[in-house]
Amino acid sequence: MPDSPPLRIIHCFRSPIGGIFRHVRDLAEAHARQGHEVGIVCDSTTGGSYEDALFDEIRPFLALGLVRLPIRRSIGPTDLAALWSSYKEIRSLQPDILHGHGAKGGVLARIIGSALRVNRYCVARLYSPHGGSLHYDSKTLTGKTVFLLERLQEYLTDAIVFVCDFERRTYEAKVGKPRPYSELIYNGIDDRDFETVYARPDAVDFLYIGMLRDLKGPDLFIDAFAKTERIIGKPLSAMMIGDGPQRQEYEQMMLERGLGRRIEMLPAMKARDAFAFTRNVVVPSRAESMPYIVLEALAARKPVIASRVGGIPEVLGAESAALATPDDAQALAAVMTAAATEPDWAAKVMPEAEAFKAAFSTSTMAGSIMRLYRQLVPESSVLQKVAPKHS
């Protein structure tokens, strides 16, 4: 149990898939193990059996429960219903902390938190962009509208947590220098993930794992794989693991290029299970914030080849030879070729293991975020909430 009174923490986000979901699961488990009470509010229309299994794993750590309700990706009238339903659920849980992740999660946490404050309820309102709305183009009408809304919501925000310096710089460039307190706290992964995952005897040369949509670059992966084969002059092997709206497009792309037998596609699975299938992990994204797949792969001692986007250079090193020009299949193929043909390429290029673990562990991340929570919530207000339980 913590020395100070335990906090009641609710994480709000839209889509229970990808990096945000991983981030919240790790925080929830770490803080629950410290004696805090944690809950989750998220969308009920996203995800499948794989995500349901992940919820089952985290459920024992959710003392405040799991609330799922329809939260649409786009802005629309249904947002009002989602806000009202979320408000009723959250109000009854009496949180000390409302932490919104991503654009829609940030709206829920900050508006609901502010409504609770109007009713003289002490709750801290935090926001972590996780990329999200920051991917919009500031020159478009949509982008300008989104960034204006982000700016206005700062008046409802007690702290903004950025997961990488790239995200912070992007926010300042597109939204403006944050008015509320802000802090950079890197994503982290659990100590149990820092164990080597050895490749199976039949492991493929390259693996793509993630959402099957153009933003993440599966099409670039397929194109770069074909170019790498031509450069090396022999057939290679690859695998794509994940689910998403453009799966059929990528399957058709592989068939048209005659790669159907050399690139296998599998549904979403845990990253550590996927790593055993490959010798190299490729992250060809067109845009990112701080992708967990890079952290997970490095922790498992898998060589990573990635686009120079988002916070990835902060992990691999700004001048790393593992980084390729974004949205450039030829540049990606050049790095893939080096990884497949140069002796000791990974040993020379990948970051030093101990320094990486010190910077990107869950214990470091969860500890920093808890210190921030404590700064924002007066201990007296927490004691007032728990006192009736002992009367």
C-alpha cells in the first residue's frame, strides 16, 4: 500500500487497440499493485476477441471497473450521448484523477472533470495526446478546427503529459505552447518484457506487426520487401500480423506482385508471441508518436528497422542507421538490405540494452506519472473522500 492515501484513478480513451490501450493497461496494473483504485472508460464498438482477452487480463486490477459505451471516431451528435453516459458513470465512482488519452479521451476527461468541479468536487484533469489529433494538417480547415478545440480545452486542463519530445514539439507548433503545466514522460514497458525472444528455426526475415491501415505503412513494407529481394538477388520471407480496415487491399497488393507465398498474413496477436516468428521487425509508419512496438521489439532483443518519424529517433538515436526516410520504400529497402546482409548489423546499430531499459521501463513511467498525480491532488481532499468508509 502507498504511504499516502490511495488515489481513485479513471483513464478515459476511445479505441481499445494499439499503443494507447497498452499504455493504459500498463499504468492501471502498476498503480493497482501500489494500492490505488483504477477504472477505465472506453469505446464499446472497437476491438474484437483479441482485445476482449486483453481486457480479461487487466480486469482484476480495475477496482473501479470497466465501462464501455459507444464513442465514435469522428465528431458528431452522438458525442453528447457519450458525454452524458460517461458523466453519470464517472460521477458515481468519485475519482481523484481523470486522465484522458487521445483526442476523444481528452475531451471526456476534461469536460466531465470540469463539470464535477462545478459541483465543488475535487478532481485533477490530465490529458495525454498520444499523437491523435496532432496528426492533422494545420493548413486544412479540419486541422485548424481541431487545434482550436485543443487550445480551448487547455482552460479545462490541469496537466498535459507528452510521451515523447516530438509530440511536445508538434503540439507547440500546431496548438501553441501549453498554458497548463506540461511534462514529458516516456512510454515504458514491464520488466517481464525485457527478456530475449529467440527466433524459431523457420523464422522469416522481416516482420510487420500493427494496424493494417496506410498511416502505419503496410503498403510501404510490401513495396520495400520486394525491392530488398531485387537488391539482394534472392527470395526472402516476411510476415504481416495485425487487423485493420485495409487488410484486403494489402492482400491484393501482394498477389499482384507475386509475393503471396513469401509474405504470410496472420491476425493480431501479442507482440512477444509474434517476435518468435522473425529475425527483424520493421516499423514503416508514415506518422507516429511513441510506438510501443519499437520498445517491445528492442526489449525482446529484436533488431528494429523504422521510419524516421515521431519519437522513434529518441529511442533508436537521432543518427541511427536503422532509420529510413519516411514514406520512401527505396530508403526502407536499403536499411532492410543492410540488416539482412551485413554481419553484426544489429550489434552495431541497436541501442545499448541497459540504458534503454533505464529510460523506457514501466516502473519509471508509472513512478513519474504517480508523482504528477500527487502534485495535482491535495492529500486532504483524498482523506475527505475515504473518511466516510471508516466512520
